[in-house]
Amino acid sequence: MEVHRIPYADTGRFSAAVLDHLSSAPFIREFLPLSPDLAGIRAAAASRTFPSAHRATLVTALERQYTGVAIHPAVRSNLERLRHELTLTVTTGHQLCLFTGPLYVPYKVLNTIRLAIDAEKALGRAVVPVFWMASEDHDAAEIDHAVVNGQVIQWPGNGGGPVGRMLLSGITKQVEEVVKAMGPGVDAARLTDLLRTCYTEDKTLAEATRLFIHALFGHHGLVIVDGDDPELKRLFLPVIQEELINQVAQRTVSYANDRIKERYPIQAHAREINLFHLRPGHRSRIVTDGDHYQALDGGPRWTLDELLVQTQLRPQDFSPNVLLRPIYQETILPNIAYVGGGGELAYWLQLRWLFQGLRVPMPVFFLRTSAGSISAKHLRQWNELGLNGTALFAPLDPLRTKLVKERTQHPVDLAQERDRLMDVYREILQRASSADPTLKGATEARRAQALRGLGRLEAAMLRAAKRDQEVLVRRMDAIHGALFPNGGLHERRDNILPALASKGLLYLERLLEVLDPMEPHFTLIVED
């Protein structure tokens, strides 16, 4: 596997916040104090404490969540290691995308495993990789489909509320569509068996996701956490009550936003209450209504005292929103690093003073590796055009035009003629104005008309040159389209299953070697 590293800044596809974070710009370190490197890892580990009672509750909850799963010995070992007071974690999380969703989801998991390995070596302490299932999200439209070999496979789902609780009714049809779409290969049969075993109609989406992720990554000791758990929620209860009484998220996030907006767009604005209420079929925002609290969508209504009693009795009925979810995660895990994408980075920027206000340690944020793959044939053809890997990220139309102009036998650039025309009309304008000042406007109109005509002629000549260079244009389009389907990075669209079917599950081990979250470059993988 040949790998090319391209600076993120050279791609033109990443935000200023991403570039600043990777370069440890002073401005961004105000919001994310720990740098994404081993120095940041060491600093986070040195200051990280975790109550022994929380640790015991975490392990008990995890063992309960794994009930009925044939746990890989590496995961069983890590569950035991989590009992030890010095064991730390590195975490990533994501929504419950069908069949692992787009490529960047397994990339995040592999980054987390790699980072845990590197952190354990650097610290001389046990570090466990963790995948957080965002099972309480309720936006089913974001997770109800997968794109497999260009085919969109969609499961209509059922009901509302947290997606992790949804039964996979009718999923057999989508499983068979995936099996057909992913195509043949050395491990196609094995993946087919896994899909048919994990995604069955008697399971919830959370159960199926756990089984499938465990089957792919369990041998690396990846521990999967479902936050939709009553005992884990009880550990989070003090934060739930603090948010209801003092609205700490709104105050701290608003303070951060006032500072962030000097340089970056604001990702989210904190609400007065940043919690949801869970009940069958619903995940409803909690709002204040006079001296009462109301769960929207026809949910219950409480006084503050009644609501605090309810959180004590049933903490599992309350769910953090996107701003409080990292606080929940860090409350129940002995975590020192989180691996996330650019969108998650924008959220985490807003949270420094929320972490401080709630006295919860903030981990290092590592940007997940962004990667693309290109065939060796396509890269060779691209290089034969005189273009390098960085040029793959340039806007295609101007690049195409540039190459066509360079290679056409008949020059199509009329810049010199345009300059001569301007000189002619300057002389005409001077003479016409001297003869009659009222002719100035007519002369300028004629000049503009002539320039437009010249521009149309130049465009027609360029179209003719592109037709003449049709093979070059088609080749550029094919190469660019393979890396950027529909104009976007294929990691954000395509599913990994076809690659695993054709190359074998060992392909994940090759990716683990090349996807390094401490490498501040875009990773371009050249495939045979």
C-alpha cells in the first residue's frame, strides 16, 4: 500500500479551525488547551483522576451491555483492565449508521485503536480504546442508509425516539441488498454471514451495531459503550441536576461563542436547558415555561422540585444534547483523548468553560484522519498529465481549462487581442469625445459590446479545444470523480464493505498502519 501525505491546508477542503488545531495556533489553544500530540496525552494522563466507584459502575454496566455477545478475549481483557485504578481510555463516538455508514466511521475507530496503542507505549499505563454508540440520537434520517458501491440502500425504520432503541423491522431486505451490492471477493462470504447474523429483525439498531463493530474490531480490544444505560446515567445525575437548576451550559457556551466568533463560525448555540426527556417513541427537548419545566411534543410537565425528584428516580429518562454529551462521556470514562471530525471539533471548541464549570476533566481532541484512495493506474495517468497529488484537490474546471489551453494546437487565449482592442477603443473614445462629448456613452457601449463578443468567441474556441482534447478531459473527469464522487470526498459517502469483501478483512490492519491521528496530513492511499 503506497501512501502520499498532503498537507491539509493544500487541499482547500478543511476549515480554519482544523488547520489552526493541527498547527497548534495560539488562538485555538485558548479553547482546547491540550495539543493533539504525545505531550498533550501525557498532560491529560498526569491530571486525570477517576473515582473508583465510577470505575466499578462502568465495568458492571459494560458487562451487562455485552450480555449475549461472544466477547473476544481482547475485549474481555480490556474490561478487566478497566477495573484497575490506573487504566485510561481513548474514545471516539458516532451515530448508529447502518452497516458502519460512510468510510470515515471505521477510520475514526481505527484512529482510536492506533492512538490507544501509542498512548499506552508512551505512558507505560493501560489505555483502552472505546467506541461510544450515540444511541440516543433521534435523527433517523441521518443514519437510515448506506452507500454501497454507489447504490443507496435505505431502511425506512420504525417509530421515533432514540434510534438505538428502534427494532430492525424489515431489515432482511436491506441486508440482502448490501450483500448483492458489495460484490464478490476473498471475504465476501464471511461478511455476508456477519451481516445476516448481526442485522436481524429481532434486534435493536444498538444491538446490531454493537455486534457488527465488535466483529470487525473486537480483536483489537475495542470496548463499545452504549450511553443509554440507567446506571451510567446515574453517574451523570449531578450534571443533569446542575443543568436544570443553574443552566450552566448556556452561560459557559455563550461566553465561549463570544470569543470564538472572532475567528470561526459558531457551530451551535446553547439552549436554556440542554437536556431531552425520553419516553416511548419520543426524545423531547425540555424547556422552561414560567415556573414550570415542559417536555415538548406533549410530554410531561413539572415544577423544579418535581423534576429533580424525577431525575433521581429515573435518570435514564434524561438525555444530554450535543453540547452536554461530551460531559457525559468524560463523566463515566477515565478518558484522556477523543478522536473526532471537523464538525465535532467545532462543538468541542465551545466547551472549555463548560468542562471547568462542572469540574470535569477535558481530554485532548484529536482530529480523525481524513483519507482518500486512488488506483495506481489513475495516479499514473494523472502524473502523466504533469499533475501531482496536491493538484487532485484543485477546482477541476479551471484545472481542466488550463491543461486544454496548454495542449491545444490552436491557441484559444485572446488576452493580447483584448488588450489591442482596449487600446483601439481608448483612441476612439478620445477622438469621439473631442468631436462631441455626448458620444462618450455610445463609444463605451460599443467597447463593452465588442469585449462581450470577443469573450463569446474565446469561449467557443475553448469549447472546440476541449472537444479536440476529449480524451484528456474524460480522463481528468474519471480520475477526479473516483476520488470526489458528486464533488465530495468519498470517505463521507462510500461504505467500506466492498473494499473488505474484495481485499479481505486484513485490509483493516493495513489501514490501521497508515491512518495515524498524530499525522497532520491528508492521507492519499494508492491502491494496486
